[in-house]
Amino acid sequence: MKQQALKLVMGLLLSSGMFLGACKERTSSDPVYPDNCGNFLVGTYAGSDYCASTGQTHYSCNILATTPTNITLSNLGGIQVNAIVDCEKNTLTIPTQTVGNFSVSGSGTYTANRIVINWSGITAGMPINCSTTFTR
């Protein structure tokens, strides 16, 4: 009986040691995002640009999540762009990218039903500065 109890206790100690050994302290300061971070923004939006040089335009935009922290906007100022989402701060960044003769970059914020992006571009050598609001 004592031997059985001793085996049981030893088995529990060994298995708990293996379990605890599998847990490691997090060493990276990189943010940890939920698997569906970018999916939060997926959908169809009504877009409205206000650009100092051209006034206001309206169009639709579809947003797809390409990774948990990357999205693709089908239409921002007439081109498809990629953005990086920070789900801890509810912000997004559009790194500089060029499509044809148009180069664009910017940043913005979002809520459940609204995205506001301030962006700059250069088209045919002419600078453009715009603010775009997307609503679901």
C-alpha cells in the first residue's frame, strides 16, 4: 500500500514538473495579438476623401485581412494599399508603397464602424495630402 502511494506521489511530482517546465517566461516585448486582429476590420465600407487639391470624392472600399496584423484596402484614393494594424492602440499604418506612378503612405485610427486615415501621396510628381473616412 505504501509503495502504491509512493508511486502515485512520484508520478504526480514528475508530471507536474514536466508541465511547469513547459511554461516559459515571455522574453519579447513585441505585442501579442489575437488570431483575429485584422479580421475585426474586414468588410465593405463607404469611403469619403477630402484632399486639399481636389476636394471631396466618394467611393466604396473592401477590406480583407491577409494576416492577423495586415489588411488590404481595395481602394484608397483610387489604388489598392496594404496596411499594418495595431490592435492594442486601434491604429493602422500604411507604409510607403507605389502603384504605377502613384506613391502613398499614411496612418489612421479605427473603431468598430469607422476608420479615419490621413495619407500623403505623389502622383506624376505632384504631392497630394488627404484625409479619408470609411464607415460601415
